[in-house]
Amino acid sequence: MQKEILSTLIVILMIVSTVGCIEGLGIDVEVPTEVTMLDTMEIKVTLKNERILVKDATNMEISIESDVLEEISPQTLHILPSDDKKTFYFYAKTKPVMAGQHEGEVVVKYLEGSDQKTASQPFRFKIKYPGIQISTPSKLSGKDNKTVPLPITLKNGDIIDYEPVEIHLSTPTPQHVAFESEMMELGKIIHGEERSFEIYITGSTAGVVETTAIINIEVLYNGVVVNSAETHFEIS
């Protein structure tokens, strides 16, 4: 199942390839140009022995280094014969980090005679926030000290690996707004699912004739804010 999901991801996303020749070893790296935060990405590494003498080299160790990927176990192979090449696949889950361009590096270590040799090839990819869409009224009306429902709809646009979703509510004027709950746990929302619910709020004019309070709504995916909305609550 995971392999099918990853295959779909690779088909949908354009693939970027970088080629390097360092100390006689050609390294070709293919990664998706874009991956959703907390999803699993495939890293395809192809090695080619271009100038390394087989008799003078030992086993190679291939590892992936990146601050934004979960730890990946390195792979070991026997030294490739001259002009031979071999392909390896690594699977890594992206960490909850800032969206945008990030980097990683393929590192290959081997012994050539008694000397430790290192070859490396960097790669770049973009992490985007999970596509959880939020829909809520831009304006809501209520009477002083009366409780009204605030409708909210969430839709999972493109998350593949499912993690818990939460809603957090806040206001810069707590004297005017009281929430039934400032946080709601929604559990996992599967791909394509649309979920609607209500959170009850109570308004207070707190000594003034009428007021408009701002309600901030944040959507958290696995503890990270991935979307937000704002409702103006008119209290009279």
C-alpha cells in the first residue's frame, strides 16, 4: 500500500535529477520537487563506478543527510565493478518544519587502499503544508450573554500520511467572548473527507452598547498550524 502511494506521488510530481562525479563515483539523485509535510518521500540514488579501481576499494556505505527528514538507515554495498551502476531507494518522512525549499545530501563513504574517501551529492525539494481547507463565516451575530453556534468545515485536500487534526480558538478581547471549548480534537481526517461541526460561543458587551470581537481559528495538523481563519463576531 505504501509503495502504491509513493508511486502515485512520484507520478504526480515532476522529478528533478542532479548528477555529480566526485572522486571517480557518479551519483544521480532523483526526488520529488514537492512533498507535503509529514508525508513520506522517495529518494532514488544511482551510483556509477567511473574511475575507482576495484582492487583498491572496499565496501561502500550510502547515507542520506537532511535536517528536515526523519533518520534513515544507511545502506551498504560491495564496490561496483568499473563502469557498473546500481540503484538504491530510500524512504523518509518529512519533519514538521517550515514550508519552503529545503536541502539534503547523499553521502557515500568507502576505503581506497588505506584512505577514507567521501563522495556526496546535494539535492533540493520543497515542503508544503498539508492541504487542509477551512471554511467558516466571515461574520457572525449574537446578543449579549447569548450562546450561538460558530459553524466550521474542514476538508483534507492532499494529505497522504494521516495524523491528528485539532482546532484552536482565541480572541484578543476575551472580555467579550467565551468559548464552549478553546480546543477541539478531530482525530484523523482521511483524504478527500469533508467534516462539518459547530463550536458554541457566548458574547458579552461588557459595559458597552455593542462590540465586534475577532475570533481567530487555527487548524493544527500533528501539532503544527497549517491553516487559519478569522470571524468577526458582532455582539449587540
